[in-house]
Amino acid sequence: MLKRIISAVVALAIFVPVIILGGIYFKVAVSILSVLAYKELLDLKENVREIPNAIKAVGLLNLLLIVFFAYSKFEITLGILYKGLAVMLISLLIPTLFYKDNKYTTREAFYLTGIVSFLGLVFTNFIYIRNLSIHCFVYLLLICALTDAFAMFTGMLIGKHKVTPNISPKKTIEGCFGGAIIGTTVAVIYYSNLIGKFSIKLCLITLLLSIVDQFGDLFFSKIKRENKIKDFSNIMPGHGGVLDRLDSLCFVSIVYLIFISII
């Protein structure tokens, strides 16, 4: 427990100032996190063979180009660079033609393009939302942090009915309701006081984001279950890796940007 507390304090000491400062500081920090997340997904060897180091480097370069240089005149819906995606596809798919003895096959190529596309989308979203407003970014952090925390607390106190015992044995229906209620309530209060006006629509959107948060958590739990690992890495002792901490925010940020693009 002490190790977990120390890790959390260190992480907060690093990232709270970065979030407040925003701008290039936040962009650099997010880019570093994207690199660490990229490594975590590459380290999953259950469903993909070892990828040549040169191809890993090409994938990493593409990811950084998408994340760090997003939002130019070439951007398409939700900020993903069309040019960046096009270059990524060409640079990761075409090399399969030149590797012999199945050292780099189309299977690994599509696995890698999937990783880069997903992480590029997610970490670009973080930058875009922070650039919109620090309060919008904190609003999403509140939804994720409070939903996850109170889902766990409620589940420990009164949880009886398992949601998906084969994926996350400790997650309960009662915990999901408790997390959604607290996460939605506090986030709506924050939004109403610092961003916009209170409305039923705000409550419904926040509730949906809280539900998405829990689906995101389950999705990444399924990845870990399928690959027989407890955490994606041990970069934060007691907490796991980047994707262990940002799993829910990944999906919440995607759905949030869909909302603000159509409402």
C-alpha cells in the first residue's frame, strides 16, 4: 500500500503542473506517454510474433508524428491527420513484401497499424481536449477517477452480482451503479460551475461517459486476461503501466469528442 501511495504522489507531482501549464509541456508529456503505451502493447506476445526492431522504430515514428504534429490543415474528423495515417499505412504495410521467412508478415503489419491508429487517436484527443479547455480535461478526469474509485468501493461494500466474472471477477453490478452515480454527480457539479449551464442533457451525456468509462476498463481488462498478465507494465509500482491508468480515459475521450462534434 505504501508503494502504491508513493507512486500516486509522484505521478501527481509530475502531471498536475503539466496539465495546468498546457501547451508544449502537455504535448511533450502526452507524447512520452504514447511512447510508453506503444511499448506496452508491443510487449504483448501472446497474439503476435516478435516484430523486427526496424519496423518497431517506423511504427514509433509514425505514432509521434500523429500525436505531436496533429491539428494542421490536413486534419480530418476528430483531429486525426489524414496524411499521417496514409504515411503510416504505406510505411508499415509495404515492408511485408521484403521480409523473408515470415519475419514480418501481414498479420504483424495489421497488428502494428492497429496499435498506432488507436494510440494516435487517443493521445491526440488528450491534447485536443486540453487545448479546448483545462476544465473540460479535468471534467473527463473526474468522470474516470470517481467512477472507477466508487465502483470499487461500492462493490467492496455491497457488491454481490458479478458483471463479467471471466474478464474482471471483482467488478459487480452494484459497484457499476455506485461508480456511475458518484462519477456523474460530481462531474456534473464541476461542469455546471466552471464550464457551462446545468441541464438534463449534460446529466445524460455525463452518465453515458461514466458508462463508457466502465466499458473501457473492461476492454483493457480483457486484453490483460487474454494475454495472461496482471498489468501492462510496472512503470508505476502498485498501479501498473500507462494503459492501466489511462484505460478508461481512452474511450471516454473518444466518445466525448464525438458528442462535441455533433451537438
